[in-house]
Amino acid sequence: MANLKNYTAKELAGLPGLPKSQKGVIARAKSKKWPRIRRNGKGGGYAYPLTALPQETQDHLLKITLTGSDIQTVSSSDTDLVETTESQLPTMADIHLQLAPLKTWQQQTMDARLAFIRLIEKGAMDHGVTRTIKTIVQQIKDGHVPQHYLDLLPVANARSGGKTGKRTLSYRTLMRWWSDYKNSGGNYANLAPATVEKNTTPAWAPYLLDRYRVGSKISLARALELLPQDLPSEIDCPSYSQANNFIKKFSRLDIQKGRKSGSELRGQRLYRTRDASMFFPLDIVSCDGHSFKARVAHPAHGRPFKPEVCAVIDYVTHAVIGWSAGLAESHITVADALRHAITSGPDKPLGGLPLIFYADNGAGNTATVNTDEVAGLYARCGIQFETGRPGNPQGRGLVERLNASLWIPAAKQLPTYCGKDMDSLVARNVYLQLQKDVRQAKREGTDVKSELMISWPDFLLFLETEVDAYNHRPHSALPRIKDPKTKRRRNMTPAELWIRFLADGWKPETLTEQEIGLLFRPHEMCKCVRGIVTLHKKTYADPALEHYHGQQLMVGYDIHDPSKVWVRDGEGRLIVIAKLDANKSPVFPVARVEQLREQRHKNRSKTLAARQEEIDLERGVAIDIAPQTIEIAADVIETSDRIISRIEQKKKVVASAWERYIDIEEREKAGQASDYELQWKTSYEQYTETGKRSGIFKLDEFCLHERGAKRSEL
């Protein structure tokens, strides 16, 4: 039991039941033989225990204690009234486990009751528990306790569900709270009111969840419309209010199962942050493509389209060290972005050869030309390629976030922005104007030009400016420094963090321009067969390849020039530069074929002349066979003149057509013949071949065909 408090004569003077002076109190103590203890320290003297004082004085002191008045007492011990051993005391971990399942109203009620327990402890030390509780009850009835205790009364008396209780306290209630607290060894969690949980899962709940938790994410109202189809006859359909209250109380994660899946559902789960503070720049870089959310002019024809942009970002400094833009997602765009990331120099200080290239499973990243273990771009650069788990974009949050931090804000600066948050009316007007510009350019036969649309060269310059601004903008994930200009603290920029690593002695691994040009020429593994390698359905040959028959060789190519390839052995040594169709030759010598073709033309011309003479004779044309005079009618002479004139005209046409044929043939060899000229040549060959088979050259029919073709062309 704790020692009671002691009071000095000075403190007791003037209290009810005692003399008003200090000397009077000392005299009363001597006459009544009060027990006393000597005071140590300044002033000395004696102090008297509470039990030695008159009852009237004790009651007054108890009231003062409960009302919180400041009366200085001499206490021999601050030990609590409750006698417990150390092993009986509850640990804080035990108390926290008991508090965890409590609802808010239960915790508030527990705190209010604990306040009254502390008040009992305050008075019970000197006056006993029973007397203190009775005094507290009386003081509450009289309204003599501090106001904050009166405000706690309805909270402490709260019933199940948190309903406000009465504003009075009985002796029995306070004693019960005290007993619960004392018997638990001072565990105040036992002061919380118990609650009876009812079975709140209605019979219709499983059926409602089956209807509501579907991938189409139907509304609750629609689910209730369909619910009667599933409910048994003995179960009533709930109202919207009942169903809505049930959904609100359900787990926020479990209620979305079925409505969401994969990465969308993981967006509600606990996430894990990726720490790269223990690495150096270029240890890990990440790459991702993004469909730019604005229309720009196509580099070939100028029509509007949405390009594909690709960025390479460093995990440590968050700097964009490389980027590229292309017509669509492809291995070429990825390779160009990686080439730009590796390139470094005075004009581009951020860059170098990365150690790990971390990307998703996109077609551009995982193309064989990039990932092949021997001929792939990553292997030839000495880069370890790693992919994340499919359907888990959160694992590449840094580069995914880059879209919202760099590319989308950049697209919003252009009038052709077409993101989901673009005003629909403005987007429609822009689209219609672009289509109008396309139609006008088509009518004029020129490239599309629009005031709303940025050209391709200007677009590339625009992206370069935006990337540079991004690298020189403070990032919230980077360390904080004191700005040298404003003298205020702010986060570092990626460029500043990169420079700090350089100042600390770190140096990026770089490549020369010649090495970059060599490494970034696409390579594929091809099988060599009899001195020939086949790449993209084209054949390349060289006698030097005969020594590698049946082997897999590395074939490098230029995407802009298919006329040659660079063939290397398995160890990367250059074997030869093979030419396109180098093993192809004419079936017969070209000069000999031309000679035979000319001889055939002469023979056919003689045959044609003889045949024409025979035809003319068959029509009754008079020919001088012997020197004799023949009288011919005037109309016959006129007819024969017309026939002779026509024959001469046909001969000129034949000569003109043949000359034209020879001219077109020469132009075709030089690659200068037009489509119409090639059509004419084919028609000429068809008609001459038909005349050869039938023995008659259909010159009139061919001339009519030619004139008809010219009319159709006009």
C-alpha cells in the first residue's frame, strides 16, 4: 500500500475544523498527539499525516484533490495504490493488441472512463477508494467537478453502437469500472465497452457479389435489375439502399476482385518502392515507348499522324540520356534511342554505355535483331537485357511515370493534342481542319501544309528542347540542396546529380563514333550455303564465303542501302562485304541475243514486204509485167493511186513504230522508260508475235490500238 500524503502546519492553517494560525495547528497537534514526521531540507519542521486530521478537514482536502486545486503536500512515495507485481503488469504490446479491434466509439468511451479512473487514483491514495468514489458521485450531482469531467459523462456512459449515455454516474458504475481496471493489473483496454457483432451477411449477398463483381464493371443499379434472375424464390431481393450499405462495408480490395484484374487491381494493393541509391549512373537504365498524344506532319507525305517516341532513363539520376522518334514502334526506334543514350560529348554530356537495359516485352525491345545472344545489338554492346513481369507496369514505374512528366506535358503544348482530357469540341474542330488541309493538298498535288501541325524537323527540335528542360528541372525523388541563386532549399535536377557523380570520381564508359557506327549496324544470323547468304529474301554472294558452307554467320546490313552486307564469322571478324545478286548472270550473252534479234527483224521485214506485194496483186493492182500499153479506166487509176499512197503511208508507220520500239527498249535498260512506254512496248511485241504466227502482220489493227491508247491517255 502506498504511503499517505503529509501536510505541514502552514498548509493546514485555516482549513475547516482547524485553527486559522500556524501556531494554533501546532498546538492542536500536540494536544491531540498527532503522529508526525520530520521534514528534511529547507525550513525543516514537521508534517502530519492525513489520517491524523479531523474528518471535516479530510473531507475538505478530498474535495480539493478531486477539483484539481494546487495544494502542495509532502509525499513519502509516488507509488500507485494498485498493488501489482512486475509480472502481473500488462505490456504495451498486449494492450495494443486489445485496442486494435476496437471501433472509434469504443475507444472514445474507454478514454472517458479512464479519466474517471485517474480521478479515483488521485483521491484514493490518501482517502481510500470507497470514500473517493462516493465523494466523486456527490460532487457530480452538485456540479462541483471541473467542466471537462461533466462533458465526459455521456461519452463514458455510451451504450453499444456509440449512442450517447446519461450525464450522471452512480457509485455502482464507478466501482465496476475501478474493479475491471484493478483486476486486469491496470490494463485500461478492459474499460472499453463490449459490442455484440451481429451476422451482417444477408442471404442475398453472394448472389449480388456474383452479379456486381464482373469485368464489365456494371453499376449497382444494373446488378440489382439482374439479381432476381439468380435469387431463389425464398430470398427477397434487397433494395438499393440495403445493397449500397452492404457494398460500403465490404473490403475495398475484395469488392474490386472480378471488376479489376492484373495491373489494375495491383494499383490498389501495397506497393514496393525501388531503391537505387546504392548504384552508380548507367548501372541500370530503363526504356519504354509511348504513342505521342499529338498529331504531327508525316516526314514522307506531310499528312497528320501520331508518332512513336522512345526514351532511355537512368535509374539513379532520373536523367533522360537518350530518346528517339519514329513512325511506329519498332526495333529501329529502340536501337536509335539506345544509340543516342550511349553517345556522349561536349554537346551531350549525359550519356554512356549502360550495364543493364531494363524494359518491357514490347516488340521493339525484344526483336531478335536486338536480343540475339550472338548477333543481337545488346550482346554486341555488352549490355545485359532484362525484362519485367508481363502485365506489371508498376515494376517499371520510373519510366512509366516519365510519360506523365515529359511526353504528355510536351504534347499539350501543341494545338493538335488529342489526349483523353482534351476538349471534345476543340479536338473535333482541329481534326476537321486537318482533313480539310489534306484534301486541299491532294487537289493541288502537293504535300500537306497546315498552320495547326508542326513539321517533322521542327518536331524533333521540339522534343530535344523538352528533354533538355526535363533534365534541368528539380525532381522530388532526388536529394535536396540549397539553390546557389535563391538560397532556398530545393530538390536536385538530374543534370546536377549527374555532375555530382562526375565530381566524386565516377566516369561513364563511352564509345567512339566509329565503334557506335559499327555496333549499331543491325546484324542477323544467317546460314551460308555454297557461298551465298540469304537476308530478308535477298541473296548476297562472294567466293570468299565458299569456305564457310553450312555455317551460321553474322550478317550486318544498312536499312537504307540493301545493295551490300557485311558478313562476319562467329567471333565477329569481318569476312567479306557481299554484293546483292553477285552470283546472278544472264542466261545467254546479251550481245549475241541483240544480234539475233536484229537479224530476225530484217528477215521478218523482207517477208512482210513480199507478203504485202502479194496482197496488193490480189486486189487487182496493175503492174507492168511486159512493155505493152494497157488502157485503164480513170476510176481504176484513181483507186490505184490511193492504194499506192496508203501502202507508202503504212511503210512509214512500220518504220516509225520500229524506231520507237528500239528507243523504248534502250530507255527501259537505263531505267528511264515510263509506264505508258512500257505498255506500248508490250503491245507492240504482242501484235508482232501474233503476225508472226499467222503469217500476217496486223499493222492496221496495231495502229488503231495505238491511237485508242493515246486517246485514253489524253
